[in-house]
Amino acid sequence: MYHLLSVAAMAKIIAAKASHPLGQTGMMKSLGGVRMFNLDNYLKRPDALSLDQALAIYNQIPYEQAQNDGDFKELWQDIIDAALDYVPIRVRWNDQNTQERAAVDAGRTRRHNAFISSLKILNRYTATHYDAEWLSQLGTPVTDRKRIGDFAGYIVLFGVLKGR
């Protein structure tokens, strides 16, 4: 069974994001007194992961082929769980001051590492059993941690939309 954020939880996250001040990254813009995410600025970053790119990678995971594969389902659930552990911390990051960030930074890093590990494990499995290698398109964990973290957010988004 997939664990998805409830509508109320998503609304709370979206409301929190909309109300925070201009972030250091310059990816927030003012819109009628409310601060909104600036997708254009994000997509100009060299490490950005567009919705189309994320969806293309996501769709290369052989989910349909593996419907009767219990090992695949368990590994996929590990990815969902790791993404749901990591994403809320990352969403709150822009709302936190330096002290609050310092207090959660080690846990955020551990959760990010757990998400990356779960991706690697499933990628090895799908490469061996389904001739599907998709993880390299996200880059490497050493140089593309933020991009891989963005993929965690997309996985949560796709799961929420799939659950409709």
C-alpha cells in the first residue's frame, strides 16, 4: 500500500510555502503580497530537474511490468517511504532560521542518503531483472544530490496525483 500525503497535509505544506519570505536562492517572487515559487528561476539552474525530465525518468521504472513481482514492490515501497520521510523536511527548510536548520540538518542528510540508497537498490534490481537502468539520468549522488532530492519531491507529487 502506498503512503500518500493527505490533502490536508499537502494544503498545509503549500500554505507554508506561500507565506514564507524571499529565500536566499531567489526562487521566490512576490505575487499580490504572497510569496510564490519562481519556476523560471529554478529551471535556469544547471542542476534543475524539470517536470518533463522527472516524469520521463519515473516512467522508465518498470512498474507495470513488475506488477506481480513482490521484491520490486517492496523496493518501490522503500522509495516511497524514503521520499515521504525526506520531502517534508526539505519543504520546511525555507521556513526555518539558521538555528532550526542546524537542529534538523543531520536528520535531513540521513533521510536524503536513505532516499538515494533506496533509488540505487531499485535501479540495480530493475537493471538486472527488467533491463531498465534509469537512475543515471538523475546524475550521481556526489555531484547531483539536489537534483536527486528534487526527484523525491516529484515522486511524492506523482503519487498524490495518481491517488486521485
